[in-house]
Amino acid sequence: MKQQPGFISTQLHRALGDGPAYLNYAVWEPTAHFRAAFSHPQFRASLAAYPSSTIASPHLFQKVAVNGICVA
């Protein structure tokens, strides 16, 4: 994925506790590049290497500023 157009960065987070949950937080620009990367045949083929218990649920988010708390 790092070689795909629009890729900026990624961070993998593991849930605390007993659950085997992971969150892969990736930054892409623009949205069209993100969508193209996830439909790329090479990426689709790589999904077969993951365990059958793996659940992937890609979502798109937009940064939001909240006065006095955080900036976008």
C-alpha cells in the first residue's frame, strides 16, 4: 500500500486487554486514491494471506476541529 498514489502514513494499534482487535489508521490524500488502492488487484490478492477470522471494515473519516480542545 505504501507504493500506491496518495498514501501518506499508517499506524497499527492493538487493543488493550484480552481481545485480539487491531486498528490500522492510515492517512491518504485524496479520497479517490484511497478507493483506488483498496480496489487494486494486488491488494485484493493479498487479502487471501490473512486468517479467515480477519474482518476488514474500511471507513473514511474527516478531521474535525473543536474550539479549545483540538485542531483539524
